[in-house]
Amino acid sequence: MQEMISLLKWILFAIFIFDAFATDQIQNPNDSAPVIDENWTEILNTAAQNGDEEGVMLALNAFSKEENEKLIELLIKGGDMNVTALHCSSVNGHEKIVKLLLKAFISAKEKQKLFDYLMKEDKSNFTALHLASYRGSDKIVKLLLKAFIKEEEKDKLIEYVMKNDKNNDTALHHVSHNGNEKIVNLLLEVFGKEEKEKLIKYLVQEDKDKDTALHLASQNSHEKIVELLLNAFSEEENDKLIEYVMKTNTVNQTPLHLACHKENEKIVTCLLNVFGEEGQEQLIEYVMKEDLHKDTALHKICESLRGHEETVKLLLNIFSEEKTDKLIEYVMKENENKITALHFASHIGHEGVVKLLLNAFKTEKEKDKLIEYVMKQNENKITALHFASHVGHKTIVSLLLGVFGKEEQNKLIEFLMQGNEYQNTALHFASEKGYQDIVSCLLDAFGKKEQEQLMEYVMKEDKHKHTSLHFATLNRQCHEEIIKLLLNAFKEEDKEKLIEYVMKENDRKVTALHVASLNGHEEIVKLLLNIFGKEDKAKLIEYLNKANENKQTAFHLSGKKGNVEIFKLLSQKLTNAINDKF
């Protein structure tokens, strides 16, 4: 089979040669006109791209030794978009073909033209080195760099390595993004002791987004590459190393922002360790840096999925006891949307991180600041308590409420009463989502002497006049235990308030009874109706006959969904109320 394929290739190439002669594209070798046209380049590039060694050899062997000059010229010229066979083979990782192509120049003793070939850029300014680095082909990178073998060719080699593509990326940018540490070593080893300035210039080079190789390696969690880049600086160059680490890209992010976003503790440690004991002021400045959206590294780690506690500790522990004020300033920082690290951690559910953030406020002197921190609202007036209650993080709810001591009880009640931009409280969220333990926790925060405030809290309405009772019944699961908790918040002497609460309508004149009747929740209907006693006869009749904005009563709604038992229950209650049968 292999012999058949080989024979077929020879036949196809022979047809190409014959066709070229027939159309005068290839002329008699005695003529001075060009021997082979651009179709040859297209065939060569296709073979190089596909890893077809025999096809490449066929194309190269189409030239006699006397035609080597023309072969070299066509190889360097390339095809569409200035792409050469070297580009094609490098980006696809075809090492043997790269060897064949380079050998064509060495055999012809065309060293200068070999350099031209290696340096050749396509329309996007990519060299073969860019493409091999992007691909992660360390063997091809080694071949390309070894072409500059003599000491007098060192300047050319450095020029080659430092070339930028159209996005201002160097080969080092590409490999730092993709993660081949062997290639990073090969690129850095090009620079000797006498080229140290050029090496640093290479390292700090920025792409179109102002990302350095260190940004890209940090962003993609390439720990070994980060170490290699940092170790390229000697002890005497520590100032330049710190400057390198502190570089920001177009969105003002440092490598630390990117490493924290990826929750990479090892890279964060490497970056922080760059600053020795003498660089503590710069270290604090580094950690406190804000990106374009005013996010710090602490924001980035707290908004990540895992919220790595050890990484948070690393950031917080750089502040000594004498720098407590700076630590509190750091923890309390808000981004452009007025979101703190505590908001992020509470929303995602990082209990350990929430504890670390709250424990940053260590003394009684900082208690006021701690309460201010916990009560902070983002631009949509959402607090950390709203976030935790909405998602169901009961432990975090307890941690937030636990910040307030007996002497701060008024502040605690103010905190609980806070509504977002739609006037939703934490109780609304927990009631809607069915988090019974959180509802219980929120209600228990009120002391025995705060009954009036408790009732006010339970009866609070959002922008659309929904109460916590509406939210508990609006959910199709209809959370019976939560409804019991809400109703039990009212004592016997608060009967009038309880009836007022149960009878409340939203902005579409919908009551909790309407919703429970529509959704077929018989037990909830019973709970709502059983609060009415004999003395509340008139209110009960009024409640049963309440119509929504579509003039539908609970009777209509239960019948609409075929909830026969609820219809019977409503009818019986109405009949008994009219006939004084309680």
C-alpha cells in the first residue's frame, strides 16, 4: 500500500511538471526565463503543512544543483500571505520537514539567505519561531535557534528571538501563554552575561494589551515559567525585577491580579517573595493596586469559584501589626460597582474567606469600622447579607449577624431592614428560595423587646408590594414551614397586625391566598384561613372575596386549575363565616 501511495505522488508531481511545460510555465533550462512558477510554492506549502515528507522532497528535488539559487529564492518568497513552507511546517510541528528545508540552504552554502528565510515574516508578522513557540514544538525551536551557530551570528540570533508579530507578541509571549518551559529555557539561554540588558528588555516587552510574558504565564497558571522569568534577574537587578512584577496591562492588572483570579497560590507566593524585607512598602503598594475596574487582587481571589483561603491569608499577612490601618483600608476597598471582597465571598459561599475578612478587624477600636464594612451596599444597594441569603449560605448569614453585639442591636436591626434597589430584604430572598434555616436565623435576631420591629420586618414590602409571605407562597413549592415561621412572628396580642399581613396585596392586587389557591397548596390555604377567628368574620369574608386586577378571586383561581379540594375548602369557610359557624 505504501509503495502505491509513493508511486501516486510521483505520478501527480510528473503531471504537474508536464502541465507546466505545456503551458510555458516551466521553460527550457537553457532559457533565461523563470523555471518554476508559484504553483510549485503552493504544492510545497501544502505538503509542509500536512507533514508530507515525500511531497516536500519531491518539490525540492525538482531543482537541479545549478538551479539552487532559484530554489532558495522561491523558498524565501513564499506563497499567499507571505507564508513559507517553514511557517507551515513549524506551526504544525513537523520537525523532519523543518530539517529538510533548512538543509536546502546549508547544502547551497547560502548562510545569509538562510537568515533571511528564518527571519521571514508572513502578513501577520509571524516568523517560524513565533509559530513553533505558539505550537509548543521545542524540538523545532531548537532547530531554528541552532541555525545561528557561530559566535559572530549572535546579534542576528538575538534580533530573531526579539522579533514581534502584529500583536507585538514575541516568541516568549506565545510560549508563556501556552506553557512549554523547555522553549522558555531555550529562548532565555540565547542571552549571555554580556547581553543582560537585552535580556531584561526582552522580558519586559509588552504586547498590544501591554501584557508581559509574566502576565501571560500568571494568567495561565504556568508555575515553572513564572519561576524561570523571575529567576532571569540577578540579585543586583532586584529593582528592575520589582518594576517587572509591578507592570500593569491595558486594564491596569498586574500578574498578581491574574494569578489570584486563577487561584494559584504558588504563583502568588513567587510574586510576593520578590519583595524582600526592605521592599515592604512597595509590597503593600503592589497588593493594594487596583485594576481599571478598581478590583484589587483580594477582589479577584474572593470572586473566584474556590476562593482559595491560603491565598487570601498570603495577601492579608503582608500587613504587619503597625500597618493595621492599611490592612483595614485594603479589606474595605470597593470596586467601580461598590462591591467589596466580602460581597464576593458571601455570594459565592466562601465561609473561610468571610471569617478571614471579618477577623482583619482585630480590636474593639475597629468595631465601628467592622460594622460599617458588613453593612456596605453595592451600587444596587445589595449587602453581603442579601447575597448570602439569596444563595442559601446559612453559616455566612450567622457570621455576618454575629458581628453585632448587644450594644449594637440597633445597628443590627438597621442592617436587617436594609433593602436593595427594589427594596428586597434578606428575608424576602430567603422566603422565596425556601431557606428555612436562614429565615429562622433572621427572625431570631430580634430580641423579645423588639416585637414591633420584628413585625415591621416581616411585613416589609418590596417595590412591587410583595411581602415575605407573598414570596414564600409565590414559589411553586410553597414553603409551608417558612410560612409557619412568618405567621408565628406575631403574638396573640398582635392579631390585628397578623390579619393585616395575611390580607396584604401586591401591586397587582394578588394576595398569598390567591397564589396558594392557584398552585393547589391546600395546607397553605388552611394556614392562611385559620388565623381568622369568630370575631374576624367580616375580615375573613372580605379576604375570601378579594379579587386581583383581573377580577379573579381565590375561588376563580382554584377552579381554573381544577383544584377541587381547595374550592370546597374556600366555599365551606365562606358558608361558615356567613352562618357564624366557627
